[in-house]
Amino acid sequence: MKRTRGVLWALLGIAIVLALVAGGITLWSNWNKSPLPIDDRCTATAGGRTTTVDPEQARNAAIIAGMSIKRGLAPRAASIALATAYQESGIRNLDYGHADSLGLFQQRPSKGWGTEDQIMNPWYSTRSFYREMEKIKNWKTKDINDVAQAVQRSAYPEAYRRHVPNARTLASSLTGETPASFRCVVKAPGTADPAGMRTFLNKTLGEDTIAITRDGEKLTVTAKKATHAWAVAHLAIANTQAYGLASVRIGPYTWTHSPASLADWVGTGPPDTASTVELVFPGPTPR
């Protein structure tokens, strides 16, 4: 009987430890605004640092980074906007917030940021953020936290600072400054939708930045420079879940989605010479 009781106490102890570990991991995930290790996820690696986001965050981050390119802004602009979105919404397009705050940047209709519908449009809200950011004196050199605070006028003026390292990593990757640095794993991607991807890229980057042609289940995207081509590649990967992307080729480098693990970029050679990206989508399943 004593032995049975001892086994039960041991099992209870193990269960408590496992619960504490699981709770700790969940708290860590919530604090860092990143997915759990077993979830669908995307990673950006730049400057020796890796930042992990989930597919929803990746899509929103892609819009924020892509819009900075469309406006002709340096990658630092994306770092500022992403640090702000990390703090305000966890890079999620929230339909709630303090008072009447909404969206990626928790902008308020009552403060002149736009209507509720406009603010909930991530392209609109991102464009609004950049417009205000560009009014800040010395935003190109001023401390990132301080620029974000000058735009947002938050009650917590130092809150953006802790997100700057992750924001810089995402910005460097998604703006194409760091080639072959973004990848995703999605267990069940959406139905192949090259038309949807084409619309997304044109809307986010602008037709003055890229030109897209379609041949069946393949999109060929031509950019004006290699950095923008890598931005196309990474923004497309960030939308694997939404549009069912299968693979990407840019110059000598290829990335092929795996539903089981984070697939690496494969290839060697100079990454900064190609300006054309091929995006391939799976064809229809034979009946």
C-alpha cells in the first residue's frame, strides 16, 4: 500500500512539474509575443539573431516592411514601425483595445487616425503610421523607441524599447537587406492561390517596385534591384499559409516549403545579383 501511495505521489509530482513547465513556456511565449515551438511559425535571422513569429504576425510584418519599400523608406523605418506594432498589438490586427484603439498600431478614430474600417485595414493603418513618422524631426537617426513614442504618444514611453532587437531582425529580413533569411513551416497551408499572392505583392510593394507575370501555377516577379527581389521572396514566404506557396527560386537559391519542419534555403553563390523571383504553387490534385 505504501509503495502504491509512493508511486501516486511521484506521478503527481511529475504532473505538477510538467504543468509548471508548460505554464512557463506559455508565459514566455506571451511575454515575447511569439508562437510556441510546436506551432506553425516563421523565423527571420539577421545579425546573428533569430526572431520567431506565427503566420498571422508574419503576414502583418510583411505588410509593414513592404509598405516601407513602397514609400521609398530605409529599412530603419520598418524597424520603427515593427517595434511599435509589437508593443501595441503583438503585430496582430486587433479589433479591440484601450478606449477606441484598434488595429496593428492601436490607432484611435477619436484622435483623427481614420474610421474604424480604415484603421482595421492594415495597409491603411501602416501608411498612416509612416506618414506621421516622417513628420518626426531626425527620425532617420533618432532613437527608435523615441521615434515610436513621438508618433504614438503612449502612456508608457519606454515600452517600445524591448521590442527593438526583434523588430530590427524582422525588418532586415523582410526588406531584403539580409538575403535567404526568412522561412516558415505551416502544417496545412491554404489552397494554392497565385492570383491572391499577386494582388498582395502589388498592393504591398507597389507596381513601381515590381512587375509580375503569371504562367499557370507560377508567378515570375521582376524587381528593380536585388534587395527588392529578396523582399519579394521573403514576403511571399511570410504568406505561405494564406496563399499555399510551394517554393521560391531567386538566382542560385531555392526554398521549398515543408509542412513538417522549417526548411532551409539551399544554394551557393553571390546572393545580390538576381532581380527575378519565381514563386511556384502546387497544381490541382488529380482526381
